[in-house]
Amino acid sequence: MATLALNGGKAAREKPFVGWPVFDEAEEEVLLKVLRSGKWWRFAFGQGVELTEPEEGEHSQVALFQKEFAEYHECKYGIAGANGTGTLEIGIRAMDLGIGDEIIVPAYTYVASATCVLQNNLVPIFVDVDPDTYNIDPDRIEEAITDRTRAIMVVHFGGQPVDMDRITAIAARHGLAVIEDAAHAHGCEWKGKKAGSMSLFSSFSFQAAKNMTAGEGGILLTDDEAFAAECDSMVWSGRRIGRPWYEFHRLGWNYRMTEFQGAILRVQLSRLEEQILHRELLGDYLSTLLGEIDGVSPLVRDERTTRHGYHIYMFRYDESSVGVPKQKFIDALEAEGVPGFGGYTFPLYRNPMFGNKKFINGGFPLGTEYHEDIDYALFAAKCPVSERACNTEAVWLPQNIFLGSTEDMDDVAEAIKKVLDNRNEL
């Protein structure tokens, strides 16, 4: 029984894990090439860049990236933007839904999955997550469907795809669209099909912590040409391909991706396949190790998940049996040299934005002719798994540590075991 590092003992691990982001001379070379070209934005190459094929001659890095990323994910069209939040917002706007229409959203996810709904004067309706995967629970979706429901948004949380068989069947039965928030799911697969390719549209993020990154950035994928054209128009202020520069066809945004980001992401994409396989190998290995330790248990990997990205590796901490609050366990784990994190402090609907109805122009459209008011606090009773995950259960590990070695995973498991074996010190 070794003394915990939190109490002055020797840490279970003292060397650093693999850092993030991963980059080398390849990123440096392409960045310098863009810099020296003087063409730092996509439309320096022409205002009418086609959706699927870059223009002849010099190529925009953004246009090339759109094509390559879409092809890798088995989609026809890619529309790059400033960030994944923006591409979600634009995709929903292109659906041309009515004020007060509802979109079903998981309760355990990042705020962008709901704000993109509110930013379009629509209403997010929260559904609890599956206790084994923390993905939206298909068993709870139909009870949330009303005559206002227009779409189901799924989040492939942590890099494990949602049960798309169940989701698409429910959506078809009720005439609903499916939206994939694939911010965590670069290159992931459900039964051999790429995440992002199984819906009306999907949105990926390239924010600093994501498994592919340019610091910021996002992309929308779709197979619908007309839908892609609308999204492309909105990214650059409402213009349209092939039309005059000062001609605006709909309300648009300036959500463009820079040539610097496009160049970096093309290099990052070239590394993605190798990194996914490496994370997957180590993530599955760690799950085997944790399955033998009392007091913790890995999330369940669905056998139909043919590619798990492990953007976030999550395990469940059994606070009641261990007898130590989750945060104290995490503090002790960090002191042992393992970067654990408790994840979301509370489910999405508990954020002050929802309690105070600080949306567009106050609580609009809630409490108006478009939609009756909603007390979002009532979702707590409907989402016990999300509540438990936030309060006592979920522990996250970052994706970069899964780019190391099996010995690194041995250290992680040993640190967890050390803390649990010495729980009396806490």
C-alpha cells in the first residue's frame, strides 16, 4: 500500500504523455506556402468555387480539403466553415424549418448541439443518454416526439457512433430528418459506414482539442446537392456559385475557413487513419485493464462500432461503492500523473441560459404564439443517466494519451488502482 501522491507519496507516473496537437515539418511547409502565396482566403481563387471540384489552375486549400474530407467520409459534398458550431447552425438554417419547431437533442453533450437550434428560433427538446455508451438513448426518443418535432440530432459522443439502425428507423417512422453532430467522430464507423454519412447532414469540428485540428474550424457534409448549395451560400454572405459578386440571395454569414486552416487540415487528414487505429488499439486495451478493477468500469463498446475514435475515453466511477466523492478521486488521480477530468458539471439543460431563458430577444420563441413556455428544470426527472454521469459517475481521459504506448495504459490503470486501493487516505 503506497502513500498517495496527493499526500506526499511518489506518483504512479512522472513522465509526460504524448502532447497535442501532433505536427511536424509538413504543417510548417504548407503554412509557409500559403503565407508566401499572398492568397490567404478561399475566394482569392475565384468567387464561384464548385462544390465538388476545385477550379482549374491554382487550387484553394479549403476547396481541396472540402473534397478530400467529404470523400474520406463517403459523402458527396463538404462545406467548410469557421467552426463546428457554425456549420451546425448553418445546416439547420438550410432546413428552412418554422419558428417554434422542435429538434430532439441529447442531454449529455456540448452546448453547441442546442444553441444551433435556438439560434434558428427553434426549440431543443432534451432526451437522456444510454447508461452504457452515453450516446442518446433510442428507447427514450419516441416519448419526446410531438407534432412539432422535425429532426433528431445525434452526437457520436467520445468517438463511438450512435445506434444509427435504431435512430434511422425511428426517424423514418415519424417522417423526421436526422442530423449528426460528429464533432468527436472523425473517421469513426458504424457497421462499416463512416460517421457523418448517415443523415441529412453532419457537422465536424476542428477545435484545438479535436482528433483533427487547425485550432478552430468546422465542416458540414451532405449528399444533397441543393442542400449543399444553400449551406455554401450561407457560409459566404448569401452569395451563390456562378452569380455576380455583389448579389445576395438569402441571409448569410461570414463563416469562411481560412486557407491556413485548410492547408493544416489537409495534413492532419493524412495522419487521421493511423492515429485512429492507434487510439483504438490503446483504448480497447485500457478497457480490458479497467474491467479487472473494482470501483470503475469502462463504457461499453457496441459490437457494431467498427471504428471507435476515442476522442474522449470515458469510464464510470462507482462513487457509492468506493465511498469517495468523484472529484476527490479525480484530484488524487491527477496527482498520480494521469489527467482525469469529470466532464460536464451538469447536464446541458441545467445551464443558466435555459433557466433564465437568455436566447434570442429573451426567451423567444418560448412563451409566444409560436411555442408554449418550457421549464427546462423539469428535464432533470427525465434524464437520470445524464444527471448521474455529471454528478457521480463519468470520468474522462483525453485523446492524446492514446497516441502513446501500451505501457502508458498500464500506468493509467495502475494509477487508478493505486487511488482505489488507498481510498482510506481520501
